[in-house]
Amino acid sequence: MEDFVIVRGIVLKHAPAGDYDWVATIFTAERGKITAFARSARKPSAKLSGMVEPFCFGTFKLFAGKNSYTIVEADIENYFEGFRTKLEGACYGTFFLELCSFYTRENNEDKELLNLLYLSLKALLKDSIPNKLVRCIFELRALQIEGEYPGIPEGRNLLESTKYAMEYISSSPLNRLFSFSLTEEVLDELDRVTKEYRRKYIDRSLKSLEMLETFEY
């Protein structure tokens, strides 16, 4: 009997394999980060063509082989085309994907981080919230989800609004995270703290940062 599994998640990255295949890394609700082959998906007429691009979010039917998964079907609910075609939004989104790839582990469920990723990508589509603020919220809440968030730094003369923002980010329901704005001064201070924590807790360089930083400096 064939062994099929259904997972829900988002494609973090993909790479060519063989003549016509893609091998995709998918962050799933049920099995954490998995690697799956999309056979013949690089052919324009293939059933899975365009369905294993980074940012594709939906439901995937997989054949579970002895050593790997193979994607049989995909029902994509959101391609996030609203920012994929815009360089700045794509750079922020790619950074989010890479950071999630850093945190997640094979077959280790992490539903809250997946939900945060999805909501953060949706927030990039909004004109009402700056992309830099979306990034700060994403990074700080991801630290909290992964059990590494140190809280508000001690011995720092931070603005009260910055402290309040950090408290709100770490404790609010995910669906209310992207519902506020900050003055430029407060956002700059929040950004400095966020980057300090990134340098402390992320022990590798992230390729997407070099391009992202061109939009923030």
C-alpha cells in the first residue's frame, strides 16, 4: 500500500535536481521542515510547475519514500505575488524564509513559527505598516517562540514607547501583532535592539541580509 501524507506549509527554497526536477524545502505545520522532490516540475507544462517556488503556501500531498518525500499534488492558496514582483518586498520576505530555515529542524513541529511567518508575509503586503517594523516584529517574536528572547535589555536608557512595543510584541496574540505604528525615533531604537539580539543569537551569516540592508541604510 502506498504511503501518502498530507501537509500544510510554505516553500522556503528550492534547487534544481536532475534534468527537470526541483527539490524543495517546505516548512510544514505537521512535520516541521522537510525536503521533497517535485518530479518534472521544471517543465512548463508539468502539473507541479510554479507550485514549488519560494513563498508558495498551501497543502501538499506527499509520497513518503524510504529516504525522501515526493510531491504528488499541491493546492496553493497564496503565492504572495503582491511583493514577489517588488524587489524590496521580496528581499524582506526572503529574509523571513531564511530565518525560519535557520530555526526549524527536520520533522520537528513548529506551528507557531509557521503562523508567524505567514502573518509576517501578509503584513509585507500592507502599505499601513513599514517593512522595517514588520521585520523587527518578526525577529523579536521568533526569538520568543524559540525560547531565546531575553526580554527588554537591562541597563539601557530606552524610551518608554520602545519598552512598551517590545512587551507588546512578545506577549500579544499573533493575529494582533501587526496592528500598531511607531514614530521614527522609536522604530530606530527598536531596530537597534533587534539587530543586537540577532548578532547574539544567530550564529551564522544570512545571505539575504546583504541585499536587505541596501533598503535600510
